[in-house]
Amino acid sequence: MEKKETIKNKFSFSHIKDVESLKKAIIDRYSSSMPNLSKEEILSLGISLTKLKIIGKLSKDHTTSQKDL
């Protein structure tokens, strides 16, 4: 399997087809990282999706200085 595909599948919610499946996936994913929150509190936070596009690659010898940022 291609690296790009592996990353996409690891974090994908593409298998979710209904609200109950989404709620279960959210609780399963975030309950261990937010043990102090109840299931209802985790669900109330919601989720967001981000799609990033690679616009270029840096060479290995490229260094970034503060003025470049």
C-alpha cells in the first residue's frame, strides 16, 4: 500500500454512513485522549475536517530563517 493511501485510511471517517456510526467513531477516537470528558461532552465539541494540498517541496539543504517566515 502506498504511504499516502496508508495515512489517508488511518485517519479517515469515509466508512461512516450515518449519525450513530459517526458518534461512535468520535467517542472511540477521542475518549482516550480526553478521559476527563464524558461522552456527551466529547460529542458536543464536534469535529472538523482539513484537506491540505502540497504546493512544493524543500530541498534537503534548504534552511528557513525567521525572516523567511
